[in-house]
Amino acid sequence: MSQAPSNADVASIESVEHLALLDMYAAAPADVRAALGIDHQAVDGGALLICTGLDDLQFNRLTGQDVITPARADTLDRALAAFERAGVRNWIVQVAAGATDLQRMCDARGLVAHPRTWAKFVRDNTPAAANTGLDVREISPREADAFGGVVGQTYGLPAAAARWVSSLVGRANWHCLMAFDGATPVAAGAIYVNGPAAWLGLGATLTSHRRQGAQSALLAARINTAARHGCEIMTTETGVPHAGEAGPSYRNIQKAGFRIAYLRPNLRRPEPA
């Protein structure tokens, strides 16, 4: 890992991510919102995200606290109460680099580290390249269902969640790209652009087309797309592999020129004995 990031760097990295997530939650059609129990709030410079229909830490988290705005105990307590009311078991509070007050408040409430720590990556806008035999390109709203379908199938999401992902195609500030094997869509990835910063997420490849360079090519295409839209800083994240794990996403991100800015613990209630 390189030297510790500045407060300004952490603010840029965290802000574009939580703005992307807030906008993703806002994009959910009303019937999808009802079916999946989707709720979101902008809180103290960050985001509180809840999705009762997807009881997974990716969809239920408090993020971006103690970065732009000082951490507040009452905000943390309201978030923890919101998770309890929603009935989700798999939620996390994410602690960015330098968020020492938030860490102290979480410690005081008995929160502990989830076994999976995430690495936050950052990159500048230098061009990227990757080789694949697949056709990689940005898609239009006509292909929105295919985009949601690939993401949904890859991660085993219900049909309502696939429709949610589809709603991002053509939405302001979003650029959605796919890899095709001939006419068949086989991999996907998105970028959210906010001024000079971009967040890369929703990377997915069908099992049938793994190890064909799809995600490396989609990372490169997204980097270059973000650069064309004036982005100077790009960020993404993935879980740090445990000993013995392959960690393909972790490796692909680094091969695409990203460096680890910092490790971000995920805090939760202790598991019942």
C-alpha cells in the first residue's frame, strides 16, 4: 500500500461512491422499491442504504460517515435502529481511512469487524488497455434488460433486482457497458460520473465466459470512458482475499492500474454464540 491518503483524497473517494449508491437506490422503480423493501437516506455526508429483499451487506450499509462531516453518535444510533426495524441481519457500518471518531463510537456500541475487509482502490485518468476476443461497448437503453439480466444472473439476484439494475442504463451520470460474444451479452459493468470523479461498480461476468478477459476489458473501457467525460480520479472497491482465495477481482483491478488507497473495515454486531 502507498502512503496514507490525504483527507481530501478520502473525501473524493468516499463521496463519489456514496453518491453513486444513493442515486442507484433513487433509480429503483416504485414497484421494485416496494417488492425489495428499498430505502435510502443521505446522512451526514454519507448514505444509509437498506434493502430488506436482499439481506446482504452489499445492500444494507451505513457509509461515508466521519469523512466530510464529523461523526455523530445520534446518526449512528438511528442507523443501527433502522437496520433493526427493517429486520435485516447482514448489515455493516463502513469506516473510511481517518474516521477515528466513528471507529470509537462503533467500539463503544460493541460492533466488531466483519471477516471481509474491503480495499478501496484509486486511479488517475491515464489510458488503459486490455485484450479480449469479446466485443466491449457502451450500451443504450434498448439493451437495459440484457444489462440487468447479466448482473442478476451472475449474482443470483431475483427478477426485481435485475429490473432495478436495468434502470441505470441511460440514467444521467451513469454509463453502462457490456461485453458480447457475437450477439450474446456475457459481461457487464457500470460507471457513475460526478464532476472530476468516477465510481466503477456492478462488474459481472456469466460463468460460461469467465477467464476470457471480459472484466479486464470492461475495466479498461470504463476507465477510458470516464476519462473522456473529464474524470481525473476513479475509484472502486472489492473484498480483500483471504489466505488461499483466488481473488480475481482484486487482481484485475490492480492490473488495470488502480492502487490501494486504504483498507476499509466493515463493522457489524457480533454473531450470536
